[in-house]
Amino acid sequence: MTPKDIVAKWYENNDVLIFGHRGASAYVPMNTILAFELAAEQGAHGVELDVHLTKDRDLIIVHNFTIDHTTDGTGTVTDKTLAELKEYDAGSWFDEKFAGLKLPTLSEVFEAVGDKLYINVEIKSLAREADGTEEVVADCIRKHNMVERVIVSSFNPYVLKRFRPIAPEMAIGYLLHPNSLSDESHTILTPSDYEALHYYHNMIGSDELAFAKKHDKPINTWTVNDTELALRLKAQGVKGIITDTPDLMKQVLS
């Protein structure tokens, strides 16, 4: 099955796919196993998550490039080993009742919800030069037999350009926000380098819809918590809604 076929299969029985943004992150601490399991319970088709390479070359799930915001620790994710990162509390920042939650690895997420959900794996990297992250992510996806249930995305076009030859069998989503674009972004990637467009919702206009249609690329958009906006995007032909509130979107879009 080609990457294009993988993505097409996701949508064949669904008008719109609902992805929990870092899980069901409106209700529980983001990017935790609890958040991903809750998204599944709420009826999400998938989840979006953020992956970083640790100092000892494992894959940890956390949004920011530092751990300061969502743990009781401080410092840059890539400067710490997995064992060090596992020492921190990843729940109390949200509410004390979640004290003791830990940052999960990508493997742990696959083991917990990989048979229930599609997973949008966003690679967090600012690197223009290869550091091996793409190979480690691809190896993890293959190890867990998740090729047909994963789409790999990134704001960094260099990451996606490197990922394609490393994992030609895997689907790729080009993640776009106005602040992430540079003059060279669209010269680094061509439409043949990815299967889906992941636009920030405020970017989606007639030009973006026409581009997606011309190149036969589904649009998965983020982060949509407003029901009227979600219905309007669905009517425009958007195929995936990434949301903090999967339960609400499921109710409105079903």
C-alpha cells in the first residue's frame, strides 16, 4: 500500500476525521497516556502528538522544546536522557489530582492506543542538518507495525524532506502556520513529498483549498474547538479536524 493509499483508506468511511490535539487536552494533561486514552473513549478517530529525540536517542512525547511548562522540571528536552525525563511529574501543572503522571515514550503510546487510533506523529525539530531523529522515528513506527495507522508531520520542511527517502512507505503531512513559513519553505518541499496538508485553520482560504484540490491532498486542520468553525471547515471539504475537545466535535460533526 502506498502512502497515498494509506491516507485515502483513513477517509473512505468518514466525512471528517477527528483527532485529539495532544489527546483530549481540554480535560486532562496534554501528551500523556491518559489524554490519548480519553480521546479514544470520547470517540476520536485519532490523536496528534509531539515527539522529541532524547539525549540517549529515545523518543519522548512533550510539546515544547523545554519541559518547563508541562512538568515540574526545567531544561531542554534533547539535553536530557529518557531516565531523567521519566523522573518528572507531568500532571500537577494541569491539576494536582493528576500528580504523578509521567511523560510517555512514542513506543508507550503505540502500545496503549495504537490499535484504537490513527496517530499524527509531529516531529519537533529545528535542525536543518540531519541528527538522526527521522531514522529513530521510522524505526519505532515499523517496530510497532504502525505504518498504516500513522502520518508523520512537522513544521520543519528539512525534516520532511529527509524523512521521505528514509521511510518511503509512510504517509507525511506538511504542517503549516503563517509564522512557520519562510521564503524557501515551498522550494524545499514539492507536493510529491507529502500526502496531506496540515494548515492552521485561519490559513484556509480559496487559494489553499484550490491548491489542495489541484494536488489531491486532504487537509487536516488545527486547532479547532469552535463548533461553527468546524462545521464551516467540513462544508469546505476539510477532511481532518484536530481539536482539544474530541467529544464536542464528535457530537457536532457526526
